[in-house]
Amino acid sequence: MSTVHRSARTRAVGAVAAVGALALVVGCGGSDDSATGGGKKDGKVTITMGMFGVMGFKETGLLEQYEKENPNVDIKAEVAGDEQTYYTALQTRLAAGKGLKDIQGIEIGRAKEIVDTQSGKFADFSDVAGADHFLPWKQSQITTKDGKVLGLGTDIGPMAVCYRKDYFEQAGLPTDREEVAKLWAGDWKKYVEVGRTFRKDFKGDKVAYMDAASGLFNAMVYGYPEQYYNAKGDLIYDTNPAVKEAWSLAADAAEADLTAKLRQFQPGWDPGLANGTFATAVCPAWMLGHIGEKAGPANKGKWDVAKAPKGANWGGSFLGVVEQSPVKEEAKKLVAWLTAPEQQAHIFEKQGSVPSSQKALETPEVQNVTSEYFNNAPIGKIFGAAAQEIPDKQVLGRKDGTIKDTFSQGLTLIEQQGAKRDKAWKTTAERIEKAVG
């Protein structure tokens, strides 16, 4: 079996929004805002890429491999360490019509805004041969109403629950991942009930059951076809039963003192991993690398991965090509290659980013991947099965990332400030209306 050694993507659109702007971290090539992409010269094709976080193409050697297989192609990749910084710069460059790379990464929380407001700036992939291998809902997220496909899918974020085996043992709970999954099978309410048992029976210094109420909230909300908007583009967060159910159960967990009162990817969360201050975290596949890195070698083998109560998707991205690119066709060819099943399987094997390619998910290269850090958990099988449980329809909205982050802040009011849930909801709703108005 293969073992994931590289860190999975460590990003979440809303979670990083409150972090101070980070400087763009350059991979290869410069960050000259006046640049307009690559070009052709003396039989050589230069293709520029703008990406964020750890998308895996550069880190797993795929860009270098493509250059070797295509000696006339030179790829220059610029990588922003944080998606919020990246997207702010992308919006500015789209508006100005300059500084754009030939290929631009698009995070799932930005896809709807790009589709609705920037479709003319991106090339159409509907004519690309062999691009019919994606999960049924993936490509629809980046397709306009008139059928223009603005990019091809990279990874997705199927959910599981990461848990500390040693802490479960100290609470008298099962530690085997299949037995643990049975504790909460089919219902997130069972996950919270296990937390009540954990809190009551845990032997030792105080350890919270889960890291954050917002992690539970996200997992529940993203298990439904519609979250904050309906298919018409109307805001429905305040009437959607899925959102209200998720808010209610997350508030229950916060009020029952089951959380470590943290927010994922915010100050305090990484030290919480390192110091072992919580026993579980709802984890999309790309989060495993971050947990392993921040929890450190001392906690290797103490963490494991169990099937989540219900399927859901949190995260994922696309690669698009700018319409004005002087090497548009060559860039589209590169994108098609990078997102092909073989390359998606390679990235998962090396880094842990779950493929959006249905064909890739079914390959042994994906199915047989295990995680040495997480007690040799068969993450290929766990997350591959979880990907099949994601609803076939995934409705996106223009400000999904902003709304998600605002709900996380609202639940923090309950966790950290002791606010009543109704007041916290009202404050959250007011902030959302101001942010999206």
C-alpha cells in the first residue's frame, strides 16, 4: 500500500479570511503585476500559472514531469501561501485586465462568483476531449447557464472524523476505527452524544471532545445540495432547514462544553493540535496533512480516521485559463493533463488531495493509499467511499466563503463569550446581510 507523506492542502476560504494579508510566496517565476502571462519565442512556449496553498502540481513534481515530456514548454508557477490574499489579487487583476497568469486556480468558494461575474475573462473547456471523467456534480459548479465551462476540477473535500485513539481509550470508548464509526453512523446528533459520554467518562486532565463547533456546523451544512443560496441565486441561509439544524446542533455542542472553543486554522488551533487539547476534529481529506504537521512527531499513531456520520464536501478547486492568454490552447492542454485521472491519483498518493475524477477514485493508486501518521488508516478507501456519498447536486453561491466564515465567527460568540444562541444568530445574520448586501 502507498503511504501519504506530503502535507495535504491546508486551506479553507473562510477560515483564513481573518488572517492578516500574507505576502505572495513565489514558486518559480516572478510576481510582476504588469505581466500578462506567457508567450511563444524561438519555438519555446512559456505558460504561467497562478495558484494558492498546496495544490500539489508543483509539490509532487507534475510540472517538472510535463516539461520533460514536452521539451518546448516552460512552466512558471507563482503560489500564494493563503487563498484570501490570492483571490483579492486575482479580482484586482481581472478588473484591470493585466497581471493575469495564463492559468489561474479557482477555489470552490469563489467559483459561483467567477461564473456569474467573470465568465467572459476565462476560456471555454467544453470542447476539451476526454474531460468526462469527473464526479457528476464537480464540473457543473464551474459551468455557466449557457454551457460555457470555465475550468477543470482538481480536488474535492470529502469528510471524515479524525480522532485520538488514546483519548478514546481513556474515556472507555472503542478505539478501532470501524467500531468508532458505528458510534455515530448516520446521524451527527450521535457524534455529539458520543461527546457527552466522552466528557463524562474521560479519565485524566481536561480534554475537549471536539476542536470547534464550526467544524461540526460545516460538515452538516455541506452534506446538503443547497446551503446558503438556492439554484436561482437567492439567499436562503435564514430559512434553510439544513443551516438551522446545523446551527442548533453546533450550538448544543458549544453550550455543553464539548468544544475546545477554537476556530480551525485560527490562532490557538495549531497549538491545540500540538498540545493535544481536543480528541476529535471533523476533517476533510486535505486537512490531514495540516493535522499531522502541527500535531507533530510526538503524536504520530495517536490519531486515526473514522467514517463520518454522513457524506459531505468541504473544499476543492479548479484550474481555469484566461481568455486573453497568448498561449490559450497550450494552457488548456496543460490543464487537461494536470487534471486527468492519472495525475489526480498521483497527487492523492503523494499528498492526500482527493481526486474529483470519478475514474481516479476507482483506481488502486487511490484505493490503496494509507496514512502512516494516522495509524496506517486506509484513507484511500475511507475518503474514496465518502466522495461517493456527496450529493450529486452542489449549489454554490457568490459569497459562500464569506457566509461560512461569518457563521464560524457567530458560533465563536457562543463558545468564547457565552452568548445566547438566539442573540448569536441575530448578530451573525446582521453581519451576513452587511457583507453580501
